[in-house]
Amino acid sequence: MASSASRFDDGTFVGFARRHVFVTMFGVAVPLLVFACFIGYPIVYTIYLSFFEWNGMAPQKKFVGLANYAYLLHDKYFYIALVNNAKWLIVSLVFPVSLGFLIAYVMKARLVFAPSLLRTIVFFPVTMSLIAVGLMFLLILNPVFGAFDTLLRSVGLGFLVHEWFGDYRIALYTLAVISGWAFTGMPMIFYFAGLGDVPKETFDAARIEGAGHWRMIRSVALPQLRPVTAIIVMLTLFESLRAFDLIAVLTKGAPFGMTNVLGYLVYMESFWNSRFGYGAALSVVILVIAGSLAAVLLGKVLKGAFDV
Amino acid sequence: MNFKQNGLSRRTFVKASAALGATAVAAASGVKMARAAPAELRYFYRAPWPSSEVYANWLIDEWNKKNGDRVHVTGASVDGETYKTKQTIELSSSNPPDLFYSWEGGRGKEIVDNGFSADLTPYYEKYGWDKKLNPAGVTLSVYNGKKHFVPTEMCASVVWYRKDIYEKLGLKVPTTWDELMANAQKGKEAGLAAFMLANQKKWPSQFMWSAILVNKHGLDVYDGLINGTIPWTDPRAVDVTAIMQKLAQDGMFEPSFNSIDLGPAMVPWTQGHGLHWYQGSFNLGRFRGDQPQCCVVPMDFFPMPAFPGKKPVMSVFAEDTIMIHANSPNKDAAAEFLDWMVSDAAMSKKLEIDKPFPSNVNSDLSRLSEMEQRLGKAMAESGSFTFMHVDHATPPAISDKFLDGVQGVLAGAMSPEDAMKLTEDEAARVKKS
């Protein structure tokens, strides 16, 4: 046995596979096959489809080369959606991520009463379907009988009342804030867990040195939580690029396409306007943008964040 | 085993076993001997209202009760908003539905052009649908000289108005555009929304746009825009968009009209905050509310009034239309089911469960309110097809841009020229492709 083991122990994958057949089969081959079928093939097919014009009904697809990409470069709706995705990302990074961190910190520092209850309340929306969240806010922010406007008026803040979904200048931010409300629990729970891993002595030492909460957040907590922040930023990035549900429920891109984001534009072009080739081209662009942003974030902004 | 002890003789056991075996074999293979399996029809439909679902279930259940042993129907529905996206997938699948809902106009043409719709002309002749269906609906069903769908619900777009407020303000039903505007102005001065729009989903404003264009510039101009022989940047299309823009700028629509959908807009309407509402008769379901007869508030209708020197045209169109899939192996059975759908009995039941108006002109409208009966009669007598609003008439890609443009104009974020250019650019792209 010893001789056969050494025969396969040549440092190559083949050698490893021969020695660990079970692990190779179920730990490598099967996951790779599943990935290839359910992730790899759709990606490759989407790229292939992006070179065609197809309405989803005709048996034949018409090869158009790079025409879909050329059209995309001049498509006003694409740029609106792209900018909206960027705005959505910024709002998501500022609002739910920051708020999630602050809530986690005040809970860990026991600055609030009943932190467990607060944690449950903040995390609860994460468990809700975004469709349900959307329908709920559709009623809350309704300009005719919505509770939010009524509340604002009743406390003398009627001047703040807006057409939350109808005013093209603020509709997207309304959506992003609703999304943030539903998402805050996610960074909160990550940060809460991360803060638990920060040695208590570090905080104690900082406190003895006279550091206040702001200083401890800036100089102790955030540097120690860099890997967590990296994960949360990546999650937020992908969540922002995938934004779809709330737009589908609340605005459908209205008013006049000003709340379109890339994910919804893909849906509209593919399934509503029957332009599957163009929808595929948009999907490829989303893939490239997501990949590039992830590379930049991990390679530059969050370099070394995972080296723990 | 001791059979005697259990009170069961060996002979009885053998006989019972043989009988059981024979029954099992008969059950497995003999059913066919007794009766052929029924033809299975799949009916894929759009259910935009809760009552649509109830009515469709009634249609299917009643059919299956009477004919289920011969032709069995199974229904599958999708809500109004997502039907269009699901339809493409269903129709091109390897096991498509035998019958399916399809829009008229541009969307219907896409389906016909892609070969999914069977030619129903022979069935029109066989069942005499020409004679009993609304002529406008029959005209709309024709693509390339062949009839491709059966209309099951007809609609008309009219100006709904609050009768009680008209009386209170001493207004008369207008017969010209100028009179309508004068009434609207008086309504506005009384603190009302002269016109309800409820344009959150951007399609409601097109009804008024289409009606103004047809009544001011003529049906031939509208047809030209739809058919692509007149560009959307034509000054007449821009002019109508500018009229809509002016109405918005003058505060003739309800506050926050781009944020309110049709359902919530019923609140200010029933509370008496709106004077007019130009919209399709499919809204009668909302106007009726929970009452057996329309309406929850005193209201009536009049057609979009005439512009100087023009004869007014009322928009009559098919709201629900059913096609038979070209690949259905049971086309005859599907046509039989369609004939049941437009039968006098089924259409009269539609008025009881669902909303008006049935496409069968012989349907008993006596169940409806006097106002609805009057409108139903006007629709039946309107002759052949008049015009469809833009998102029925054109392919979705074009209407989507058109609706965005008009909504942008109403919001004050786009000029009428830019809105029409946006539409024309898309129409040109579609034409080219």
C-alpha cells in the first residue's frame, strides 16, 4: 500500500485524484459539473445569444454580430439604468451598510436597551420577500391614502411630502431606501458577528487610553472588521446590480424609464419588448461590470482584506 | 395456512383471487375498451381581475360537466401584468396550450407572424361567429385576410363624468371639445380634478391621447402613425402631446397623477374630487364596486366630443381575445370550446360574474344598469372597428417608448417633440429589424 501511495504522490492533480477518489468525485467533479450546467452554460449561451436578433418566438435567430452592442452604446435607457445602478449602489453603501454597522456596534457595546430585540427587529425585513416589501411600501407611500404622508402632515412636516414614486427626481432614491430598509439587517448581522471576534482586550485597552466610541469605531472596530466589510461591500455590490424585484412591483421603470436599472432593463427588453438578443447583450455588460468592479474592489480598495 | 380455520375454503380463495386478478387486468387495459380517453385541452389565459379568474373557472367547470368525458379542459392563468412575459415562453414551448389569450393589434400580429396562431376562418363559418360577435371585434381579428382570434370581451373608451357634480355645478353634457374644456375649467375652479388620469403605470394617459388625436386630426392620421406611414414626429402627433402637456400644466389632472394607479384613484373619484375620467369601459368593474349594478357614485358617460369641423369617433376595441395554437392537435375541440365561450349562455353569465361587455351582441344586457346597457348598445351598433389605443395597436417595443414619452411630457421633464422623437426612433428600429 505504501508503495502504491508513493506511486500516486507525484504532486499533480491526477495523483491527488487517484489517492482521494471520493473527494475528487464529490468534492470537485460533481460541483464542477453542477456549476458548468447551471452557471457556466447559461453564461456561455447568453454571450452567444447576444450576437443574434431574436424575438423569443421565431424558430430562427438572425445573426447580427456586434449590432446589439453597438445599439447599446447609443441607448439612452442603458445609460439611465447604468447611472441608476451606481446611485443605488451608493445609497446602499451609505444607508444600510453604515446603519447596519452602527446598530451592530451599539448592540455590542450595550448602548441600547434589549439589544436582542433590536437585532431581531432589524433583521426581520431580511427574511421578507422583496415583493411583499414592495407591496407594503406601495400602500405606505401612496399619495392618496398612504400612512407616511399622513404621518408627516400630522407632525407638521407636510412640506416634506413628495410624490415618492411619481417624481422622477426622487423616485429612484425612494426605491433604494426601501431596498436599504430591507437589507440593513444583513450587514448588521455580519458586523455583529465580526465584532464578537474582535478581542475584548483591544476595546478595553482603547477605553483605558481614553478613547471614546467614535475613536474606537474608527481606530479599533473598523480596521479589525476589514474582512467583514469586504464581504459586505461585495454583497452590496451584487445586490445593487441585481436590483429588480422592487422596481417590478413599485414602478416598472416609471416615470418614463427614470427608475430603470440594468436588471429590470434586461427583463423589459427580453420579455416585454421581445428583444432577447439585446437583453442578452445587456446581461453580458452587467456581467462584465460586476466582474470589473469586484476585481477593482478586491485588488485595490480592499486589497489584503481577506489575508487574516 | 389453515383456510378452514379462518372460515375461508381453498376454492373460495382461488375464485376470489381469480376475480381480483381479472378486475386488475380490466382496470389496466379495459378502460379503453369501454370508452376512449377524452381529448385534453389546455387553456392559458390572462386574469387581470379577481372576477376574471372566477369567470374562467366557471366556464371550464361548466364545460367539463357537460363534455368532460369527450373534451376535457384544464385552465392555467397568469395575472394581467406578467401575462405578456409568460406568453412567449408558453407559446414556443414543446407542449404549448391549445387555446390562449392574446392581445389584438400589434401583439396579436407578432403571434400570427411567428406562426403560433391557427386560422380560424373556417370555424367562423362553421359556428356563425360573424353574425353573433361584435363587428368591431370581428374586423380586428383579421390578419393577412384570415381571422385569427375570437373576441370575448369588447370595450369602449368614453368620458365618464360625475352626474351629481354636473348637476351641482349646473353643467351640461358637452358636445364639442370647447364645451368640454369649459366644463373642465369650471370643475377646476370648484377645486376638483377636471380629469382623472391615474397614470402611475403610464398606459392610462394614452387613452385620452389617442381619442384627442383621432377626433382632432382624423382616423386616417392615427392609422398612419400606427402603420408607420406617418412618422410619430408629425406635427399633428406633437400637437396632441402638447395638448396633454397643457392640460397637465394647467392643473387639469388630479394631484400626483403620475403616482396613482387606477385602483387607488377610485378613492378621490368616489369622494367627489374628480369631474371627468376618460378611460376604457373595463373600468366599469371598479365603478361597480361591490354592487350588483353600476355604479357606487352617480355617473354617466359621453363620447369624446367633436373638434370643430370633425365628427366624433368612439374607440371600440377588443379587450379579451382568444386564439387557437397552430400546433394544437385538437383544433376542432378547441373551436368547440371557443364556441361555448361566446355562447349566449356563457356571455350572459359573464355579465353576472365578470365585467362588461360581452362580444356576443345577442347577450342579455338587462342585468346591467341603464347606463351600461346604453353603452353596450352603442358599442354593438358602432359597426366595424374604429381604433385601438397605442399599446394595443403597436408592438410593445414602440408603445413602451411612446408611453414613456407621454409620461415624461406630463411630468414636465420632456418636450412633446422629444417624446414623439423617442417613439419614432423606436418605430424606425422595429421597422428596420
